[in-house]
Amino acid sequence: METRTQCIKNKKINAFTLENFENLGSINNCHLAKSTFQNSKMDKIKVKHSHLAKANLQKCNIKKASFQNTNLEKSSFAWSNLQQNRFLSDNISNVNFQFVDLSHSTLVKCKGLNSDFRWSKLTSATFIDCNLKGANFSNSDLRNVNFENCNLKGAKYNINTLLPFSRDKANSLGMNFVGVN
């Protein structure tokens, strides 16, 4: 039996709930603040021009997806698999990326103020022209992460953070050593 991919377009629904869903293909021009997508499988989803602030995207499989011009502020992706995703001009400020796998993902021109990347897997991730001021990278392995023209002022790291550059370079970029978290 063939499964049809579902799309959500031009909707405004606060606190929308779609848990344990498996065939959502796109979200376009939607306002779905405080919505729940927990435990859903959304591989290859395309999310454009949408407002998903304070959304619950925890424990989701969202691989090879793209997010473009989307407000994800204060959302949570905790414990999600976000491998090989592309984020373009998104607001990811105050987003919970704890224990997330962002391996081989690319983030371009994203606003990520105070986002929480603690214990995240960021193998071969690339951040280009991103504002990561105040982001928390404590306990994360950043050795193979590429930061190109990013604002890391106030970004936090600790003794367990594996940096892609020296501690002196981190300090010169304005990053803050915070000790053990």
C-alpha cells in the first residue's frame, strides 16, 4: 500500500498536535506556534516561511530536511536526529538542541542567540554567517565543525568541549570558558 505525503500550507493554528506522525512532507507559510510534533518521522521535510516558535520537536527523526526563513525560537529538538539538514535564514534563538545529532548539517545566515547545543553531535556540521552569540556548546565535540564568519561572542564551552581551534582562538572570538556543567 502506498503512503501519501501530507503537506500543511497557509494554516494558522496555535497548539496544533501531530505526534507519532510519519508522512509529513512540507510545512509552508504556516503559523503553528506552540505545536507538538514529538516522536514524529519527518525525513526530507521542507519547512518554509513558517512560524514554529515554542514547538515541541523532541525525539523526532528529521533527516535530510530543509528549513528556510522559519521562526523556530524557543522550540525544542532535544533527543532528535537532525542529520544532513539545511537551515537557511532561520531564527533558532533559544532553541534546545541538547543531545541532538546535527552531523553533516549546514546552517547559513541563522540567528541562534543563546541556543543550547550541550551534548550535541555536530560531526562535520557547517555554520556560515550565523549569529551564535551566547550559544552553549558545553560537552560537545566541535573538532570537525566549520564556523565561517560566525559571531561566537559569549558562546559557552567547558573542559569537556572539544574545540575546532585552540582555547586562545576561542577566547579571541569572545567565547567564554564556563567550567564543568
